[in-house]
Amino acid sequence: MSDTSRTPSGPDTAIDESRLEELIIEAQTALPVELPALANRCACALGLDTALVYLVDLQQQLLIPLDEALETLPVDRSPAGWAYRTVSPQVVEADDGLILWMPLIDGAERLGVLAVRTASLDGVRMRRSRMLAHLFAMLITSKRAYSDWLAARTRTATMRLPAEMLRAFLPPRTIGSSRCVSTAVLEPAYEVAGDAFDHSVVKNVLHTMILDAMGHDLNAGLTTSVAMAAARNARRHGADLADIVGSVDQALARWLPDYFCTGVLCRLDAETGVLRWVNCGHPPPLLIRAERVLAGALDSPPQPPIGLAGPLALVGRQVHEVALELGDCVLLYTDGVVEARDADGAEFGLDRFTDFIIRSSSAGQRPAEVLRLLIHAILDYQRNQLRDDATILLFEWNPQHR
């Protein structure tokens, strides 16, 4: 295929539909390493100059170019990072025109940004840049599931085996619909073993789960991996919440009888706002309403951790229920979040944790950005040396966007 990247074109030039079709067909079989060149050819076909793809790293601190010859960009101190953080286009002047930074979004998941160079900007060029960003977000999402190269590009350190195994099971950081959104973060990114999260939307029902296994080794990772697989297997067979937890209990008792984990599993009906949950020896979920924590709203009588067989095992798990109100947020977390300590031994604490969430949310930050900022604040508090895994999952019922 000839490279027409230097062919002059603009918004007044009709798109060559045959050329565009040819590129889209090529994209289906393109190797991930070929995406940078493909992005430029697609930009040209749309009357733009060039396009560069940047993906966010595992800890959401850097935007890493797919073109290995380019420099990384900071998420917190760059126009590209502003586009990523706010999920909004950002335009900056360049020597030979303009650079339009477009967020790359897969549903509710932030993947990175697309840098589009253009001589000038108008409504047509903006629309075509948005189309290009949508196309490459879909391409990256479809190819990263099987591409070690894409996974490696978003890493800045060597990952330990337990973390590698566990992350293979994790879902995207953020999922959602017009009625609800769920987002999570997990640290330390390259050494985590015992913590895990899961979330899934089934029709109009949001399922969420957070787990904390005993230990910090490969067995801890195995425990949470088996627990997630068992929960998904039961969920996909239509099991109710109590039966899902029961399936995880049975799986751990059978395959890893010497190991267990604490956890909270939730089921939110996004049509009605009815929340049902089961707490298995874990810190209770927190309910945030109208910028304050409703103390004890989601507390429940203690139940044994998941996987404890014998006299501690329950015949059936107790399921609790509450009706959420519009805009309510629910927080699930592991104890490593609040037990992070500074150099003087002072804990980060529950109050500091919830206050950060409330202040960031009230300032207009999106849920995914709230958790990104929070986990970095926790790492800074403990000087990037967490003594325990720290996992946070936040979901919001927000049906006003119907």
C-alpha cells in the first residue's frame, strides 16, 4: 500500500471512502506494532496531518507513545495528561500548526490519548479527529488482549510472578453504562498478590467484588484468582448473590483448603437502585451521599471469610439490602488503604480516605480520576513503599443520564 501521508487534503476535501475502507480492513489484521504507521495513514485519509498514539502506564502516571522513538509524557503536568484526566480534547499550538490531544476511551475506560497534528482546526477536523480516536480506542482494546508488546509498553518496572498471574484475571479499571459506573485501582502495581477486584454489567445489573487473601505470595494470588474464577462462573450461570459466594466458598475449600480470603460482593440493580451485598469478614462498604459518609449505613453482622470450611462455614450467606438514592457512591476497600503509614507511623486512616474522595468528587473529578489521585496520595503518604496491598473500588448509581 502506498503511503499518502504527504498528500495535501483538508476539511473541504471529500473523504476517499474506498481508501478509508481499505485502511479499516487493514486495521483488522494489523499487528499492534504497526499501529503507529497505520494511525498516520488514517489521519491522512481524513484530511489531517499526523496522529500519534499514547497509552497510559499501569500506574496512570505516564503517557507512553506506541512509537518507541518518542518520549513519555507526564499525566499530571502536560496538555496530553489534561486530556486524559478530564476526558476532554485539548488544543495546543505547535511550530507548524496545532496539536489536538484527544482522549482514547473504551466505554468508560481511559486508555490514553491521541495526538493529532493539523494545520488549523474547525468543526470538520474536530469531528474527524474524534472519529479517529474512537477507531484507535477500539483497535487497542481488541488487540491488547493478546499482545504482549502492548502490555509491555505500558509497564515501567519488572512485574513479579504473583502480580503477573493476578493481573491476567483483572477486568478493565473502569466499566459502566448510562445508569452506573464502577472504577478501581490496585497497588503496588508490580508486586500485588493478595488483593483483587472484579466488576461486570449484566443487562441492567452491576456486579462488584473486592477480595483480600491471606499472605502476599503466589498462593495468595492463586487464592484470589480461584475466587474470581468461581464467582464469574456462578454469575454467568445466573446464580444469585448468596449462591455466588457459596460457589467461591466451595471452590476454595476444594482446591485450596488451607487458604481463604475476606471480601465483599455486591449486586446493584441499576434500574431501581436496590443494592444487595454480602460481607465475608471484610471492612464494611462505605456509602457516600450528598458529600458525606453515612456512618454505619452498610454495616452488617460478621460472617466468616470466604473459603473457611468446617464448623465456621455457613449453610447460606446472609444477604443485605438497601435502596440507594440518585448519585449515591459506594466504596469498597482493603485494609492496606487505611493502614498505610507515614514516616512517623501515623496511619492514613479512614477519615482522610473518605475526605479525599468527597473533596475530589465535589470538585468535579470523574470517579476514575478520583481514585487515580487517591492512590497516588496514599503512595506519597507512605513514600511509595506500601506495607500491604491497597485496593479501592468505587461505584456510583447515576441514572439521570438516561
